[in-house]
Amino acid sequence: MRIIILTILGYLLYRVVRVVFSSRKTFKRNGNGGPIDEMVQDPFCRTYIPLRDAQKKIINGKEYFFCSRECAEKFEKTMKG
């Protein structure tokens, strides 16, 4: 009976340790110590994209980032009308 209980406790401890270490995320850092890719959200389709790949557009004096030119155009149409 003790062996069964110790086996179950060992397995549960293994699962807890595994979850703790798998939830730790490592990020590559650039020379300034920050993450390489900052993610931004497209305000039209709500897709997250890396800032370096985003289409930047200034609408009504505010800067927006889009996943594509099509999303930028659709968003601009909704802002005007």
C-alpha cells in the first residue's frame, strides 16, 4: 500500500515540476536587452503581428499597425464613415 501511495505522490510531484518548468518561457534578447520581436495588434482584424512586419499608417493623427494593406484600407473606411 505504501508503494502505491509513494508512486502516486512521486507522479504528482513530477507533473507539478514539469508544469512549472514548461511554463517558463525564454526569449531571445537583442543588444539592448529587450525582446527581438515586439507584437502589435491589428485594430481591424485583431491579429497579432511582429512590429517589424506591420504596415504602419497614421490616421487622424494616431499611429496604427496593420497586418496588411487591405486591413489598413478597411479600417480607414470604417473610421471615415
